[in-house]
Amino acid sequence: MGDPAAKLRLDKWLWHARFFKTRSLAAARVVAGDIRVNGDRVQKRATAVAAGDVLTFAQGRVIRVIRVEAIGQRRGPASEAQTLYTDLTTPAPKAEDKPPENPAYEGKGRPTKRDRRTLDLSKARHLE
């Protein structure tokens, strides 16, 4: 993809690699200090990144760890953007490792009229 010693602005590279929809969103995350380059927090949009640098940032609820493999010349399609990096993020836990989100339906609901009559009769007998 070009010269191996080439460098590119961090916000521009994040946009090229399609981690952010716009370059201004990428720049805002950099300025907020949400991105680390080689373990060091950066707050300058113009921080230069090159092949071999490791970026760490949150994307949704996942902490992404990305190694820069190449510097892109443009913001191309997703297939081209995926060649710019290697994802070092640990895989998410499997679905069976998580507890169920909602308890299962047990089939119980409002008692039927027959059930209510039986309940009322049992209460009446208990009071006698």
C-alpha cells in the first residue's frame, strides 16, 4: 500500500479504516483522550501513526485493540479498509457463558374462573 515508513494522522487513519463514520467523529474521540497509541493516551488529532502501531479504544461496549498494518491512501470500501489493520481484540464470551436475559415463561398467568372459585371456597372453609 505504499512506503513502509509512511505515516498518517490518527483521526484520518481511523476514518480510513472505517472505525468512525466521519473524520470529525474520529477527531472528537481523539481529543477526548479515548484512544491510546502503543499504550500512551493521546489527545492530538495530528498524532502520526505508522505500520506496527497498536491502537486501543472503546467501540460500543467492546474495547478494541488494533495493530496498524498499512496506511491507506483513501477511504475505500470495507473490504479494502480491513486490510489496513489486524484485530487483536479478545473474542466476546459465547452465548452459553452468559446468564439468560429473561426468565423462561412458566405457563402461569391469571387464574381461570374455575381456579378463582376453588380458591374462594377454600378460603371460606378455612375461615369456618
